[in-house]
Amino acid sequence: MIQVRARIQERETRGAVHILRLHAPDLARQLHPGQAVLIQTGWSLDPFLRRTFHPIAIDEATFRIRLAPDADRGRAWLRMAAEGTEVDALGPVGQGFSLPDHARRILCLGQGDAAWALLPLVRAASARGVGVALAVEATTRRQTIPARDLPLSVEYHVATLDGSAGRRGDLRPLLPDLLTWADAVMAVGGMDFYRFLARAIEDARVILPRGYAQALYQTDFLCGFGACQACAADVAGGRRRVCLRGPIFDLVDILR
Amino acid sequence: MLNLAPQNKLGLYVDSLLLAGSGAVGYGDTWPPGLRPEAFGAIITAPVSLTPRKGRPQPRVAEIPGGFLLDTGGHNPGFRRLVESQARAWRRLDVPVILSLAGGEPGDRAWMAAHLEELEEVIAGIELTVSENVNLSETAAFIAAARRATPLPILARLPVTRAAYLARTALIAGADALIVGTPPPAAYPASKTLVEAPLAGPAAFPFTLRALSLLAELDLGAPIIAAGGVYSLDDALLCLEMGASAVAIRGLVWRDPAAARRLSINIRPFMPEEDEG
């Protein structure tokens, strides 16, 4: 983990959503898909807590974070910060996704705005020649990832609850075929989403074996290095610090 | 070197006015980037209880204007496991380690203090937290019990709103120094759940200052460590001007390790050249 000044190099606005490209070569080089970056917002000690981001794109010198519209004053400050502004960033936090050596076909499953955290993994796996299917379940089109942001080789499925993009409803009907096809699953969503995924895996493959599915435990970090214990949650058979053991866990460990 | 326990035959010698406050670096096993043990005169561990505690479930933290509330529910691995796993690491730290002992059943803290005998070369002192709701006799009883159990320096951490009321009793009972202290408890929602915990962050600083001011009037003659809301060199120097012998930081280490490191460097010139204690 390192602490660096990251410069807002570029701002892209997509409606009310802002995507910031942050220039921080030392940090970008260390980042792996699924890891978190903690960013100070504001000019003073208020807001006090750093905001937690899972980058949606990582390259050699920069990483991108996505700011969906919400009422949080820290993220509001970031939305308004001008290009060229330097922010204090701490990261990488925790363990990222780990692409199994044997994986030739991975299924990436995301829910809502959180699904964007899968993008660096999707791109990295695709670049390695791994077959990637991405399935995203969202409330509405605004949360979904535009197909233009994905490598051409990625098979993309979308379901929206309001029917504004892809199929209307959730991903349930798609999962049996996708889970039979995939030899590894990477997921980002809420706990209900993970329980639903675990049941679908058991239906499609009889059991949920350890090592088959990885999932991101969503939480906000305070210190990010294990001292404060603010992120301790019931995972991996105990109450453990997510910043050290996660935020990516085996799906088995998130649910038991 | 500055002696933070001049009345204790073992003394508590520190080479910096800046201490890592309770749990700032966990049990001395979790360090942020760029911050090393030599930044501090001593480190105070997170509180440990006699038996393991699972602590409270999520959410544990709530942000408030000017700070945060953190309630871990006393999450800790328990005394025996902590000592077994950390004793060797503490020996290597090369900075005095002050073990914070959490309350529980009556006598727990004295029992733990008594069982530090083998670690007296490693543990430089113990921190005992006086909770918000104890009276004078209870305060005297548990500090005196710990005093009888160990010759190690005892640092009594007082609630800031009652520090002046409890200070003399704590010292008479056997405390060697006072930590001021635990900010007042507060509550704020996080994820639709109320988090109740002592105020933390810059918002705690005025409470620390008031307690220091009241203690200065008592002329106690014991070292006082200011803890709670110290986030800058100016904050630290103000505490020293108001009678503190040293300052402890925690939130700054968590939020901005680089700023904590700068503070550790910038406070060095203010170290007294010779301890007269």
C-alpha cells in the first residue's frame, strides 16, 4: 500500500455520472482488479473519512473511478473538483480478483453500479485470451455498462428491472447456461445477489465448490491497513478485517 | 529521553513527544505506508480483554461533521492469544509498547496485569481506561488492583468530561500518568443503524483542551498525555502549552499517514532536552 497525490487528468461526464481519470503511476502500477483505493475528499479534515473506490479502469499510469449521482458530500466534492486538482489517494487496499490458471472461460456477474468494478478484470482476462461473459443486472439503463466500454470479444448480457435495456427482470433465466459454460465466476453485488448466485450455482453444478466463484465484499474502509477494525465483517468463518482478507473472497467464505 | 512515569521505579522513557494512541497501529502489527515505529515515542495498543471478543457486526463506523464514531464492540483476540502472537514482534519494534487492558469481569485487568511479568522487558506500561459511568470508589478499586498486580507504569485514560473529577483519585490509587482522554459518547446513523461511540476526529479536540485546562488548575504533578482530536502541530503544541507532557494521535494515523509522519518530524524540536522528572 502507498499514499500518493493523484491528479485528476480527465473528466468524462455521462449524464449525471462522472468518470475521473486519475494520474498516479506508482499506485496504478500496483493496482489489481477488485482492489480498492481510498481517496480524501475536500480541502480540509472534513469530510473526515476517505471515500472508497474500486477503479473501473487501470493502465500503467492512471486509473479511473466512477461517480454515480448520490447525496454523499465527499463524492459531490470530487464531482466538482476541476481537472488538474490533486487528491490524496491510499491504496491498493486488500486482495483483488485472482484469475485461476485453469480458467479458460470466466463469467463476470455484476449488480447495479457496483458492476463497473468488474471492468478491469473483464479487460485483463480478455487480453489474456480468456473467454469472458459479462452479465449485469441493474435497476435501469443508467447503471449498465455501455457495450462500447467492453472488449469486442466479450459476450455481454444485460437485464434491467424496468426493461430500459436488455431483458426485463433479473439475470435468473440466463444463469443456468452461463454457469454450465463458465469454469470460474467473478461477482460484484449485494449479499442477496450472492445468495441468489450461490443457489444458481448449486442448481447448475450440484454444489458450490471452493475456488469456483470469487466475489467482492462491498464496504467502505476507514484506514484500509487493518488497524481500525471498522471493516470487520462476518466472512470466512469469523469476524474478519475485510481490508486484509478481502475485499475479494471466495463466494463460499462470504456466505458462510 | 522524557520520563512519562517519574514516580514509578521502572519509569516510562520516550524519545518523542508523539505517541501512537490506543489502537492507532493496532497491536503494533498494522502499520500504514510511510510510518515506522521510530516516528513515535511509544505505541499504545488497541484494548485487549481477558477473553476474545467478536465485537459488533457492521456497521461499525459513522461519519459525522468534523469526525467519526467508531464502535468495534471491543473486538479483540483475547489476552493469551495476543501475547502469544505478538510478544516476539513487540521485542523487535524498538519502541516502548503500552498495552491497553480492556475491562470485563471484576479483576480481569488486574489478572492480565499480573501476567505481564514475563513481558516486563517488552511491555513498557499499561493503559487502563476509566469508563464514562464509574464512580470514584470504582475507579480507585480497579486501578489499585492493577497497581498491586504489576510494577509497570500505569496510564489511566480518563473520560474528558470527568477528567478533573477522577484525576486525583486515579493517581492516588496508583496511576503514574493520565491520558486525557476519552471524548464524550455520541450517536449517529450509518446504514440505518445507530452507531454509538466516543466522538473521534477533529471535533473531539475542544473537549481535550477543556479537560487539560481543568487539570492544569489542579496542579497534579503527574504527566498528562493529551489524546483526542490532535491533527496538527499547532494542536499538539497547544496541548503542550496547556500542561500536557506528550500527545497521542490515532485518527490522523488512519486518515493521513503522511501527515502523521510530518507531525512526528515537526514535533521533534520541541522535545525537552533533559527530563527533570
